[in-house]
Amino acid sequence: MSMANPPQRSPGYSSSVNPAYPDMSSPQPDRTPIPPPPTSSVPPRFPPPMLQQDQILSPSIKTPNLQSPANGVKTGSPISHLSTPPGPPVFTSPVRPAAVPFRTSPATPQPVALSSVSSLPTSSPPHFLNGSAELQHQVPDATEETTPVEESSCVLFSAHKVLKQKKQANVPSLGFGALVSPGREVSPGPQIIQRDPHRCHNCGAYANLYCKILLGSGQWQCVICRNLNGSEGEYVAPSKEELRNFPELSSAIIEFVQTGNQRPSYVPVSDSRTSAPIILVIDECLDEPHLQHLQSSLHAFVESIPPTTRIGIILYGRTVSVYDYSEDSIASADVLPGDKSPTQESLKALLYGAGIYLSPMHASKQVAHDIFSSLRPYRMNVPEASRDRCLGVAVEVALAIIQGPSAEISRGIVKRAGGNSRIIVCAGGPNTYGPGSVPHSFSHPNYPHMEKTALKWMELLGREAHRNSTVVDILCAGTCPVRVPVLQPLAKASGGVMVLHDDFGEAFGVNLQRASTRAAGSHGFLEIRCSDDILVTQVVGPGEEAHIDTHETFKNDAALTVQMLSVEETQSFAVSMENKRDIKSDNVFFQFAIQFSNVYQADISRVITVRLSTVDSVSAYLGSVQDEVAAVLIAKRTVLRAKNFSEAINMRVTVDERIKDIALKFGSQVPKSKDYRFPKELSALSEFLFHLRRGPLLGSIIGHEDERSVLRNLFLNASFDLSLRMVAPRCLMHREGGTFEELPAYDLAMQSDTAVVLDHGTDVFIWLGAELAADEGRNASALAACRTLAEELTEFRFPAPRILAFKEGSSQARYFVSRLIPAHKDPPYEQEARFPQLRTLTTEQRTKLKSSFIFFDDPSFCEWIRSLRVVRPVT
């Protein structure tokens, strides 16, 4: 396919890298002392794919439902399937009182590997089962015997086998692909090699454990393009066993590390947090209750971060106040106007003055506490939504401080950022003043045009932040609408996130801490190579397609290269693939190279190589499908197209059509009927898709479109663990003794004498039955155990979820009920088939449970699938 000039893409949360479009290519500050007060506490349903970038800002490009045509590059994008993160089936949670306001998260959070399938392996270190590469004295024509798929949390395939027949493999309703988590920590860590890698001279792929080696000459054959390459004699060895001493020839995941930094402006530093500053940009238009919560969160934040972390503090309203750490006894700030972007003269006066605007916490912790204590609530009698907030200008000033001369100079060397610098905006309302702003009222006659202008300005500001290795996170709280469409492009284009909170309290405080510590690296690229029979059709995640000409080095490098907007543990890319043609070989290969600079400024190349066997048998393929990974991939492709509520409704219909098509293509026809039986191998997938259809990503259980938009954008970039929980909630029932039983997320779990924890990714609900709540002692014990469990499940999750506890029959219980499948309407035999725990109840208990449900129109899973003329799978 030729590479034409496509429309400009915007990076960000729901950024879909589509290979089809490759070439997208103030006055002087016034010193204002602020005296500190005392510290206070039926056309085709699945049309040919069109590759596109999902962005609200690029409406002209249509988003594909499933896959998209390939990019001009020939190779597909491979991904190695390594293992499904698991979860403990039973939790032993000591009963203890609920924790203090919120817990300080560890310095380097990583996603907890949890799964809704209790039979999965525990989250043990990855096993490289075929660690002994098959090494040959000469390159044979015969393919090797297939070995098990390696397990790694970095790459997860939707199936462990690949269908040989193109027509069978390329059924878009099911699809094939992988989830890649470039920044995820691997434990135990991959083998590290401190030398240049051997790469194929033809396609650029890396030497790996599947390469055939000519022992006498040291030549190796590339598994991607079959080219024979020299190794400068390095792979010359008397036996295959000798070659196993090379890590790249014995392990599926390796890291090449170069510590000699090529960028002269960067000076390596010893501490990972020393050089990457954090600037807090704080809304000063808050009412007193919100401000008090925010102050508590800020004080806790300062206590939680490493002492070497440099932070800056900026407030914004009608003006921008940049706080100065050089004053010990008073909270003082330099003030710039907020009605226009700062001039070079005003920035120069600020940056070259005597003020210190970035300081390590060990030297300035008390000053930071004094600054936070000096904050005052908004005094004017103006509604929250109408207050002037120059958020855009405040971020511009924060960027200038990060880029400008550092006040921290050691031995004449300026320490520049290792890893991404971070701007964290604490917002309580919309940007209504200065560049990038919108009018206070939607009724303004020029509102649509001004919003469009603001969107473009915010995206450009986000891109500027990304060019300067700075990520902008926007943490919003309170009841005032923040105009999500205007702020979202700023976070997306910089590689950051936008999160909405009910208030500035517990969940906000935890996210403030976790946002500051989650960066793994910067300047990241993801290269995807795979066997010539496989084509990458779509990539969805926090990046955009990069166009790097490597043909001077590698003659036929057809890799799909994605520029990552940031490199973080909490992100993933969803890669969709299909067969180019019928596959003749017994194996196909996938290789992912993740290149980035870590926080120590070492250049890292993490290489993951996977071999999957090919099969003719559809049943063998279906048996290898990983339901959870397949569900997340399908959900990301679907949610990508749901840019607003009306499109989300259309996507629900698409889910229905998908179920019917999977049953038609992979199921069997019911005798004497036009109905089809859903394949039993995909039983869990059908239920995951039902959760997707009615949950917050596509359904209407969340009231405001801004909230749904933020959730969808979070989901499109989220790690596998969080993505899976956002699609399908995990239900755990409390048992006496502090243990928990995992159950299907059905409303049959609402038994009055028990407590239930429901983990839905960004929300965790604790439901206390009425009978349990009536027993004060048991109720307190169960609540403490449930809260402990909720904190354990989400200890490293970002964004941290809100945790809500409520009793049966309360108004808040609707949050819980709406996320459960209404199975109480099904006949008893179907209830027991899918919810075996019912068999442990007495007749009286079952009668009482049945009578506790209120009738409503929502169909159960069984009713829904029957309405599609599909027979549910027999489990």
C-alpha cells in the first residue's frame, strides 16, 4: 500500500496508530509576600477495516471497529504472548480498623496482577520454558518442534496458536492480537546485556533464542526474514551448549543497556528522582471545604515523596503565582498576568532572578508546608463555574521553569531531566481565562468556535510539553464541571492522564502521590516485527506512529514503529493482527523491541521474541484462546469508536453482532433450529462482552458524558490488569475468618447475611447485607476485612479507585447493583449452572434471596444471548 499524506493526528489516550496512514506527520513579575497563617490541619456489520487515529480532534478519520488495513510497511506487527496475570482465589485478610485518611504508596508502583479466573497460576516470575534454544550446526529447512509459549507480563496474546487458513483466521468479530506493556517491570528482571545487539542486516530484527546458528562460522538466520547474518565470529562455538551462555540465545526477554549517554546536554545522576522535577499547578479558586481537603492531600504528598525529589508550586486564578523557596519565613510568590501567554521578557526576569522555584524536598519541606498552609479560599461572590482560571498560562509557566536555568547547580553542571518531568494540575473548575480558555457560559454566541480554538491550543501545548520530555497530568475534583473536552487534549498530547474525583480527599490524595512516582522512562519507541505472513492492522494506546528511515542501516526494515508519549508501568498498547495469506509454516514469530531512556539516563532496548505454532484445526485454535486478553482487545477496539454517548449506543449493537458472528463462524448450529450455539471454549468471553455492553464504558450507568469520556480515555491506555477490571468486575464474598470466595459478578451474590467486595477498576464497592449490618460486631469485622482487601487489590493501581461502602437498601447501593448481571430472573437450573454457590444455601435462604429482588427491565445474560438467537455455551 502506498503511503500518502494523511490528516494530522493528535496523540493521546485513545490514540490509534494506523499503519494505513504513515506520514501523518507578560509584564515583569511582581513580588507579592503572603504572610503565612498558623498551619491548619445491515450492510456488513464488520466492514473492511480502516486504520485511523481515534481522536476527538480528528473527526474526519473514521475509526475502525476491529482492524484496519496495514500500513505501507510490509511486515505485520508481532507480539509475544507470555502469560495472563493471575489472582489469588482466596484472600486472607487480617481484620483491622480502616486505615488513616489514605496510604502512601511505594515509590515505584506497579500493577497488581489479578485475574477473575481463579485457576490461573499465581503471579510468579515468568518461566522461560524453552530457555534452551534449538541451535543447529547448519541452517535446516525443517521447522523446529513447537515448544510452550513463554510467560511474561509485558506481552499477552489473545491466543497461543495461529490459524493457518486466512479466511478462518481473519474473522473480525473475534480477531487476533496482543497487549504490550512496554514500561512494565518484569520480576525477576530480564537478563541484561551491556553491549550492542546483533541485528539482522536485512530487516533489523534482533538475534534471539529461535535463530538457527552455523556453529563453525557463527552465522545466524533471522526468524523474521530468513536472512543469514554474520556475528563477527562471536557465535562461533564448539557446541550448542556453549551458545546458551549468550543471554539473547537462551531467554525470550532481554535488555540491552547502554550507559554512555549520547546526548551531551544530559548528565547522569545517581538518584532516579533527583533530576526529573515535579511542578504542582494548583487552582486557587476553591471554596473552603474543597480547599481544606486539598491542603490535607498536599501536606501528605510532601511527606510521601523521596527527599531528593525537586518540586515547584504554582497557583493560578486570574494570575499565575510562582512560589519561591528562597524565603524561609514567609510564603512568597512571583506573579504573572494570566490573560495572555508570558512574554520572553517576563520569563527571563523570572528565570534569571534571585528566586528558587524548584527545590529538593529534603531542603525545602517546611517551606512547602508553609506555602500550602498559606492558601486561602476564594473570597469573591462568583459562582464556581464563572471564576476566572488561567490554567493554560499556568502550564506554560511551569514548562518554562522546567526548561529554564535550574536553581540547583552542582559543581557548575546543570542537572537536566532524566526520565519525564511531570506537571500535575490540581483543578477545581474549567479553564475560562487567557489562552486555551472557553467562555463561562455555553450560551455564549461564539462558544463553538472558541471551544474549537481552545482544543487546538491545548493540544499544541501538550505537544510542546512532550517535546520537552514533560508529562501533564490533570487531576480534577469537586462538583464544578471542568469542560473535559477542552482539558483532555493537553493531558493526551503530553502522554499524561486526566482523572475526575468526587472531592480533593482520599482518592485524590492517593492519585497525587502515585502520579508523581509512576514514570519509568522517556523518549520511548516500540518496534513491532513479525513473520511475513502476519500483518499488523491497528495499534491503540498512548502513542502515535513514528516514521523513522532505517534503510541506510537495514535494507528491508518493515517494522511498525510507535512513538510512546511516555514510558510507564500503568500503560499498554493493543495490537490487532491478521493473516496476509494462508500460512504454510508450522510457526510464526513475533518480536517487540522497546527502546527508551530510563530515569538513570541509560538507553534501554528491551527485546521480547515469541514463537506461536500454527494449526489447521479451529477447535485447537479456540482451545488456545485466552478469554481475558481477547476480551480486552475487543473492548479496546470497540471503545475506540465510542467517542460520544450516541456512538457508544451504536457500539452496543456492534457487541450484539459480534456475539452472533462468533457463534456463526466458530459455533455449531442447533439441530432443527436456526439458532447457533456459542463455542464452549469461549464461554467466558461471551460473559465479558455482556459486561462491556452494559458497563460504564458503553452503558449508561454513569450519568454524565464527561465522566464517561474520561473513563474511555483511561481505558484505551490502561494496563491489562486495570483494563480487564474496567470491562468485567471481580466479585469477592466475605467469609467467616477473614477469607474471601470469588464468585461470578451476578446479583445472586447479594445475600443479606454476607458482605461483598466488587472491584470494577476505577471503583471498588463494599456491599453489606441487611442481616449482617444488624449485627454490630460482625458488621464491623466484615467491613474492616473488606476494606483491607480493597486496599490490597488496588495498592499499586493508577488511577487509584474510589472505595465506597454502603448497606443493602441504601441509595448508594444502586452503584453496586447496576454493575452486577441480573441473574435472579433466570430459572433455577441456569442460576445454579453459572452460580454454583447457590447450592450451598438452604431452601429458606434461597426463598429469602429471591424475594429480596426488585423487578426491572434489564435482561440477564441468558435472556440477552437468547434474544440474539444464540444458545449460551454449555460449561
